[in-house]
Amino acid sequence: MWMKTQLLMRWIWINRINSREDIGKIDFSGLSMENICQLHFADLGLAFEFYNSYAKTRGFSVRKSRSRIVDGKVREKTYVCSCEWYRLEKWNHMKNRVREPKPETRCGCMSKLHVIFNAVTESWVVRDFCDEHNHELVVPKLARMLRSHKKMTEPDISQMNHMKEVGISMPNIFGSLASQCGGYENVNFLIKDMHNQVAKQRRQLPDDLTSAMAYLETLAARDQNLFYSVKKGREGVFRQIFWCDGRCQLDYDLFGDVLAFDATDREWKTGYENPAVLNPSELTKHWVKVAAEIEISLMTLINF
């Protein structure tokens, strides 16, 4: 009995996939249905990565489908071909539709990978696998443009950001990434995807007013004499903001009013069409632009 248990655990370990590196070592061209049904996965993410990699070599795209949850935990998961099932009729008869409906892509394909959790081995095992398609498959070298395969990796995003910071244009960045991959046919994304990634990163940044307040709080931590005031209008909208550090107050005591303010020069207008403000303590550093969507009250500055 002990010998059988050891042989079983050894067989499971040989067919177990523990990391993405293990998936990269698989020869999908020589993989049979029997081999796939014997695989064990350390987690659900590896099961999806395996099926997605297999789909890329066959020329189709995959997506996540149904799950079975027991006691708040996923115990079964099904991954299917992107052409599985059909589009619901309600999407074809929308009364408030503005654009024409997109072409139908789902045709009832039955290809799938169904995995369940095995509590004994603490791994995900293949319960059902079907590789029959009722639609044409894409040429494997073009499968990189399908939805589940077209994505930017973290190294690609990091390199794009570094090259963009030094002023390199998107087409040149894309060409550089393509040359590193051995040609444009080996790049798994388009220039449009790069622009989408940049837009996503911008949406994750804090707004201008939040950045301005964080900057003032940083200055206040270093200068105990710093004074700043923020006034809100109706509905809590910020209308006025003013700051004055210790050096500014000292210069005012010595020289009096040294505030320069030009509301007519378009060159110094911000993106919000508000005039720029000159901090008296920063005369040697030229203008200081308030990067926030606010209106500066000239009377507030004069009366300070």
C-alpha cells in the first residue's frame, strides 16, 4: 500500500504544473488529449495560462466561464473557446442602441477545459477536456492578435514608460520593441494597445487638486511657518488656494509687497485658463503655476 501511494505521488508530481516556467517547457505540438487529462495544476491561474497557451498554438482564443462555489470557495472552473454559446437576443434588439451591433462571433463551439479541485493532492485536475471546434481556426502565427493573447507584459510596459519619459514617440517605441522580439510578427500587441495602456495609467493618477494639496502638506512638514488656506464654494468645490512659507513672510517684512501678477499674458496661462501665480519667496525661480482646477481671487492675495 505504501509503495502504491509513493508511485501515485510520483506520477502526480511528474504531471504537475507548478509555475509558468513549467508551461513554457511543454511541447504543445506533441501533446495528446490523454496527456492533457492527466495534468495537475497548482492553482487556477496556471490552469488558465496552460489552456490559453495551448489555444494560441491551435489558433483560437479562450475565456473564463462557469464556476462552482462550495462554502465560499471555488471548487470547479470551466474555460471555454471564445466562440462558445451564442449572443443573447436582448443585445440584438436594444431600443436605445446608437451604434450598429458588432458582428456575431459566438457560434456554439463546444471546446472547453473543465478542472476541479482535488483535496487529497491539493491541486486542480482536469475533469473534462474537449478540443472540437465548429468554426475555422486562425493561423497560429496570427493567433497573437486574438483577444486572450493580445496583451502587453510588465517588461514591455516598463520599457515603454522609460522610453516615453525621454521623449521617444510611440511608433519608434513600437519599432524598438518589435526589433527586440525579432520582427513585428512576434509582437503581441498594437500601437493602439500602447496608447490604451498610457490612458489607463493616467486614469490611475490622482487629480491635480489632490496633487497640489499633497505638495503643500509636504512643504508644511519641512517648514513650520508655512501658511496655506483653501476655500470652498458651493457644493464643496474648491475656489481659492493660497500659500506663504516662512521665507515669504520674512521677505514681506523686509521689502513690503513684492507680489507680481499678470493675468493678460496668455503664455503663462494654465490648462484651465486661470492666471499663473508668483510666490514672492520664489522670485528667483520664475513663475509657480498652480496645477489645480480653481479660480484665484486677486483680492484675497492683496488683502493677505
